[in-house]
Amino acid sequence: MAGKYETVRPPRFEVEQGLGGERIRVRARRNLFMLLFLPFWLIVWTGGGIAAAAEFARTGEPFLALWLCGWALGWIFAVLMLAWMLAGAELIGVNAGDLEIEQSLFGLTRRRLYCGRDVRNLSPAPAPPFFAQAQISLPFLMRSRFGAVKFNYGGRTVYAAQGLDEAEGRMIVDRLLRHLPPGAGS
């Protein structure tokens, strides 16, 4: 009895041609729960901050000043997290034999350049455990501890391409190894 084949899905990254060569664009990983929860949380959090600011203006309580500083940090973090999930992207490419990883959000970029001859063991990374997948990531503020691509650079392991599967990581690694110096994959 013949069955129906599963659909072959295309990879969730795009390949772009730029001045420096080929770059791979990986859109930010979206967490449906956080996309639904954060707007509601921001409304409630903003209301609490406005009430606390009004109370601080009325009383000048020093504790409220400290609390408002923490409130502002929490608000900024939540807005950045929501913006990253909606509009953020990671770009990975090789430029003149060096590996470049860039995070981009609304025209702001954070670029990291790795000397191609010092990149070792470039390989796909296995899927992280469930608790790591549920973690919130802001590449602008912190280095990722998981991703579909990994490599050693000196005494540390660098991860890229969050939110992709190991098979997609293999596709990216194959593309990168074509342009990196020999030895990057070993």
C-alpha cells in the first residue's frame, strides 16, 4: 500500500549576496507564548510604573526612586525582547576569509568578526535541551549559549543561528566551509 510522503520543507534561512560575498540571514526565533504574553505584561508593567512615578512625585520616597530604576530596566528588556522576536535577524558570512556574525534590529547592528584561520571545529550543533529552547535570548545584550552552528575560537565555543534545526545548521556549515581557510572544519 503506497503512502503519502511527508512534505520536504525548505530551510528557515535565506542566502543573500552582498559586497563581501554570500551571507546567511536567520530571522530571530519566535516564542509564541512570549509574543502573546509580553504585550499584556508591558501594559500592566507600564501602569505600575506610572502609578509608582506619580507616588514618587508626590512623596519623594527614596525606595520608589530605586524601584523605578529597576522598573525601567525591566521595561526596556521586555520591549527589546519583543522587538527582537518580531524584527531581529542574525547574519552569518565569510568576508575575506574571516567569519562574521552580525545581529541586526531596526538598522542597529552588533558585529563580531572572527579570524578565519583561528576558527576550529565548525560544525552543526545538536538541538539544545527543552529548558534551553524556552530561554529568552537577546543577542545584543548577551552571547548565545546555543544555536544550530558552533565553532571553537581560542578557548571558547561560539554558537550562532538560534532557532534552527541541526539539519539547517549542517546546510549553513557546508556553505561557510567553502569560503573559510582549510582547517576551520577540523
